[in-house]
Amino acid sequence: MDTIATLPAMFHWRPGWLEPAEAGRLLASLLAESPWEDHALTIAGREVRVPRRVAYYGPYPYTYSGILHPAHALPAAIAVLRDRIEAVSGQPFNTVLMNLYRSGSDSVSWHSDDDYPHGGHPAVASLSLGETRRFRIAHKRHPGERYAIDLTAGGLLLMEGTSQLDYRHALPKSAKAHGPRINLTFRHMAASNV
């Protein structure tokens, strides 16, 4: 059974990090102005649509699961947001992968954010906008160690240290969530992983 609200030591949740009005404006702006992409994966010889839309900005191309995101400079508004997150986290970030969950039918399966060269800076900062969604965390080697937290609009989740080596996480489908949610995942990428 999942432990609600209590998180492993290297996960730090800051609800309401952005004020509601600012979070709402940012959500509307990103929905309208981001270059959202749709992707598909080939699994067991058949094409499967990725159940969310994505946009990527960073100094190096980023490849995962056979999907290639070319390098793109961070837009000014996202760079300012990145600077604010760096100030509160004490961590360097130079890339952002944004996920758009259009409704509760969109999701991301179990994974770790460990598929890129981080140059000794493995921290990941995740900013939530829009619809509240349940985020699940599980230890990779201890199956009984599981957690869940509701990620609310304007909240900032910082995952530090060995969080990506020791844990995996997911955002499952939700029958309750009907509105859009955007997650901005800030990372430090040291070199191209292409």
C-alpha cells in the first residue's frame, strides 16, 4: 500500500511554490504558446501513441525511448522560472522537458529520470500547473516501499541525490482529472546523449 504525503528523504515537496494567479497565467501561456509534439513508440512491432504531449528546451539534443528532441534555447519566461528554481533548490538546471496531460486519460508509466548525462548534477525539479494529479513513487529494490502524493497547481517537487537511481515514479491515468495539467521537469544536462 502507498504511503500518502510522506516521501523519501531525497524528495522535497513545496506546495503552492507559485501563487495561484501566477500558476494560472503560466498554464494558459504554455498551453497556447509551446511547440507541443505528439510521439509514438514501437512496442512489439506495433506503433503505440505516447499518452501525453511534450515540448523540450535545452542546449543539447535529448533522446529517450527512441524519441529525439533537438536542442532549443530556453524561452525567456522559462529561463526566468529556471533561475528562480535554481535559487530555491541550490541546484543547476539547463534543460526542461514539459509534459502536457490533456485529461485524466493521459499518463506516464513507471520510469526514472536517469537516461541523460548529468555531469554530477542528478537533481530534477518538477513544477506542476493545472489539474491536481496523483504522483506515485516506488523503490526499485524494495517493492513494499511505495509512496503517493497529490501534485497540486504551483507546487514544486525537488528530487535530489540518488532519487533517480533508487526510485522510479509514475503518473497513472485518473478518472477524476478532467482538466489539463502541465509538468515542467528541469534537469542539468552535461552533454548530448545522442
